[in-house]
Amino acid sequence: MNPCVFVIFSLLLLHAETITSNQLGGGDENGIIMRKCSDKERRALLDFKAHLQDPDESLSTWSAEEEEEDCCNWRGVTCNNQTGRVIELNIRFGGLEGEVSNSLLNLSYLTHLDLSFNSFHGTIPTFIGSMTRLRYLHLGWNEFNEIIPMSIGSMTHLRYLNLGWNHLNGAIPSFIGSLTELTFLDLSNNSLYGTIPQEFGNLTHLQYLYLEDVGRCRVENIEWLSHLSHLEALGMDGISLAKQKYWLDVILSLRKLSWLSLDGCELSQVMYLYSSSFLNSSSSSIVTLDLRNNNLNSSIYRWLLPLTSNKLRFLYLNGNMLDGIPKYLGNLCSLETLVFHNNSVVVKFPDFLNNLSSGCTSLTLQGLYAGHNRFIGTLSNEILTFKNLSILDMSSCSLGPRFPKWIQKIKKLTALDIDYNGILDTIPLGFWDMWPSQLVYLNLSSNNLSGKVQDLSSNFGNNSRIDLSSNRFYGSITNISSTVVLLNLSRNKFYGGMSFLCQIVHGFLAVLDLSHNFLSGQLPDCLWHFKELVVLNLEHNNLSGMLPPSIASLIKLEVLYLYKNNLFGELPLSLKNCTRLSFLNLVANKFSGNVPVWIGENLSRLYVLILKSNSFFGTIPLQLCQLANLQILDLSLNNLHGPIPSCLDNLTSMVQTGSLPTHNVHSYSIKLFVRRHGSYAELVAKYVDHAMMEWKGYERELTSTLGSLKSIDLSSNNLT
């Protein structure tokens, strides 16, 4: 070939490749061609989005606009670099609602689909079984219902299947046993029933099997479990093993098993038979063992020994009928957490601690949960042998009437719970600065402790919870740590003003309960420091003045209780910015003016609205009828006049099931370990929503029954 012709031909070829590369989406900095997604798959994703409600705008990057035309750049979408095909769709925690569109079928190369932690509802679509390239399918933590579709049995290349935490019902399908490439299966927390299929024994590659609280299920023959030799984690909470005499042999045959949870499996009803394999079994590899809520007595310690080795770190024995622990538990050289609370027999306190501290466990134990037990005997210095103890729960253990001063000798404490112990005493000197910047949880509530609280700023670390409620503490509240997220000082005798709040510049408070005290003065105008506040309860105090403008800064506020104070004036217009409010109780103050129209227009999440015993006048605004979630409305004992809006008829059924959760609890807990990656135990600080209701002349506080009540009270006005 003529050299000039060759050079011209090469330049033309290079130009053609450049054009092609640009048309396909260009290349990255390493020269790898990055292809755009196909128009077909882009349209499929837009159609999928069109079937959903997206209140959090999680899919805002999914756009038909030209600048967003490459769906490979959209949130949660992963494409193959060479082909441009969509291979992964991960939109977990998206706050999405609706049904799953069959447009996903047009993502024909999809191998990974994660729709977990959303609000998808309806049945699991049968078309998902046609997505046979899928290796990973996570539909957990949604609101899917009815049966598991048979079509899932066609997805024979699945390695990960999670349908847990939904509302699925029906029998556990045996066709799941045909998904023989599975390494992970989670069906937990549904409403399934029947026997666990023997076909599960075909899942010989399984490493993780979670069937906790799967429904009303039982095991007829546990032999299938012995075929799962690669199993590392097994959860069977709530599944009856009452007929499985050799369940322990089967468990011990799983040499790789490190996480075992058998909570509430009726193990107390098992008549144990031990085979030769049990008697000669090698050391267990279990790291986490959960046997709680089985009504077990201390005879279990004969067969528990083979399950406990120096690898065991987390042991849960709570909710049984144990009267102590054996000495061999004191020789578990890796044991970090022992949960022993709520055993319903008498436990000898010194023997309990002596056995636990008899060996190397005294050096490794970090968390001891022994609350709600009937301990007898006195405690001297046995607790001091646990050199690394940082979490101590001894709630409801009758430690009183004197304050247990030995607690101050535990130098590494980060969490302490001694509530409901009948302690009639003062707090020892030095207690409040005993653990500087160290405590993350302190619960001294529901005792008869008295005296002044010296300082609530020095002891506490990040994200700490403090509950001193239902005691006889008195004095003014001075310093509070800016790192506290829950502070409950209710039902004491604190007095003085609330200016201490203004000392916190960058507050993280989520719950502030100062109710049932003797606080006075105005609510300070520095609430813009508390943008994380969810619950504010100041009821039953002597506060006066008007609500400060800075209350508009509480954009996350859900509960506002100001019941029985001396607050006055019109409700500030800025309160309409608190659009997450679900409970608003202003009873027995001196608020005046018209019932604001913006309550109906802006506070659409209200369940409870109580404006009783104030000085509101004018007519009832029609906009209150826009409060579709409202279940309790009390405008009684005001100066309202005019007609009663007919649209309020929908609120007049006194007691019937409503949409408000029966246990509507604002709960803030400390998870010390993450379950399934080790384990966890919790110390929970709770705030329980409530409402004061008058019924036949008697006032009652409603808590657990609040969700089933619908009430309207417009009495003692001038309505027509």
C-alpha cells in the first residue's frame, strides 16, 4: 500500500473511533470507554419511578431532562462500564412508597436488586421470578403481604434472598429448597406458619439462615439442618423445638457456626437424649449464644457446657428460671457480655458474682445485665474483680434502701441502670464527677433519691441519655452537657428558671422532659439551639409568659406538652413551621385569640390536639377538618361560639381501632453491638406518648390504649 494512502486511512480510522467513543459516552481518565445506559433501560427506570411516591426525593436525579439522560449516573444505579447495561439497582432507605412496576423486566442484565427499608406494599410481584440473572434480591423491611410467589423458585442463580420484616403469610414454601446456590436466606419477622420444609436441607451452600419470628412455625425433624455444614449464623427465634430430642447434636455438628439464636423455642419442653457424638464433641465455635425466654432452669448447665468455649463472647440467658450460674462460666476467657435479667427465681448475689469472677472472665467481662432479678445477700467487693466492666444494669433488684456506694469503685463505667431499686437516700459526694466525659447512659429513675443535683455536664460523653425522673431531687437546674440527647428530670422538685438551656450553643437534645416540677418564669428565647428536638414536655410547672419566637426552629418537633402552666397570649404564627407535630397539648393555660387556621393547614400529622381550659374565642375553623390523622380533639372549656362544623363527624366514634400505633413510643436506645456482626444488648431510655382524658368526671392518663381511642370534646363553649 502507498505510504501516503496508509497514513490517510489510519487518520480516518482514528477519527471514526473517536466519534464512536463520544457517541457511546466517552472514556475515563484511563482510556476505558464508558458507555451510556440504553434508552430502553432509561425509560424502564423512569416508568418504575412513576409508579412510586417519593416524599424524600430520593430519586431526584432520575430525570427525563437532557442533562440527566445517562441513567448510569442516577442514584442507586450501577452500570457495566463496557456495555452500559444496568446491572445493579440499590435504593434502600429511600422512603419510597407504592408498588413495584413490571418495567424492571426491561433491565434484562440486572444481577443485584435492593429495595429494602422502604414502604413498598401489595404482593411480591410474580414477574420477579422472571429476572433469572439476579444473584442478589433484598426486599426486606417493607410492607409486602400475602404469600411468597412460586415464581421465586425459578431464580436458581440467587445467592442472596432477604424477604424479612414484611407481612408475608401462608406456609413457608418448599420450593425455596431448590435455590441451591443460596448463601444467605432471611425470612424473619413475617406471619408464616406450618413446618420448616425438609427441602431446606438442600441449601448446602448456606452460610446465614435467619428464621427469627417467622410466624407460627415448628420443626418436625431437625435432621435437615445437619446438611448445612457451611452455616455460620442461625436464627430460629420463636420456632418450636419441643419435639427435637437431638437438636443439640445437630447444632454441635455445625462446626462453622458462630452465631446462634434460639429465643423462645420451647427448649424447656425438650427431653434431652445425648448421642455419642454429643459426649465426644469437640469445642464449639459459637461466639454469640442466645437462649433467652425458654423457661429454662439451672439443669441446663449440664448440656450448655459443650456450647460454651473460649470463643464465646456474648451469652443471653434472660427470661428464664435460673437461680445462678455455674463456675465454668467464670472461665470463659473471651466472654464480654452476659445478659441475665428477668430470671423469675431467687438468686444468691454473692454466689452469682463469685462464680462469674472465679477465672479469666473477671478480666474480659464488659457488660453485665442482671436487672429484674430477686437477688438476696449483700454485695461487698466481688464486683471490683471485673476490671473492665463498663456496662452495669441492675434495675429492679432491691438494692435499697441505701445508695450502693460500691458503684463508685467501678472506674470504667459508661452505662449504669439502677432504676426501681427502692433507694431512699442521697447521692454520695463526688458521684456527679466520678466518670468525666465517660457516661453515655445513666438511669436512676423511680427511686426515692433526694438532694441537689450538682452538675450534669462533666460526667457525660457523646450522645448520652440521662433519666433521673420520679425521685425527690430539688434545687435549680444549672449546667447540662451539650452532648446529651435524652434528658428526663420529670416528677421531681426542681425549681427556678430555664435559662440553663441558653448555655447550650450546639445542642443535640432529642427528648427533654422537665414535667411535674416547680419551674417558673418564661420559656427562654434560645430554642434555635435545639434543631434535633423531637419531644418537649414542660407540663405541670409554673411557667408564664408567651411562647418565644424561636420555637419555630424546632422543625423536628413531634410532641409538645405544655399542660397546666400559666402561659398566655396568642399561639405564635411561627409554630406552623413545626410541621412534624403529632401531639399538641396546651390544656389549662391562658392562651387566647382565635383557634389558628394554620393548625389545620400546616400541622397535617397531628393525632392529638388538646386546647382545653384556655381562653380561645371565635369559631371553630373549618381547616381542622383537613387533619386526616386526628384521633383526639378537645376544645372544651373555652369561649368558642358559632356552628359546629359538620365535617367533624368523622372524629366522633369514641373507641375504635384507629391509625395511631397502639404503642406509639419515642424510644432512644444505645446499641452496644450490631446484631449479626457480633451481637448487641440494649439499655433503653423511652419516652411514652400520653394524653390526659376526662371520662365521666374523672381524669385519666392514657398511654398504651391511646392508639385505639378516638374522641372529640367541644363542651362548655357557646357552640350551636
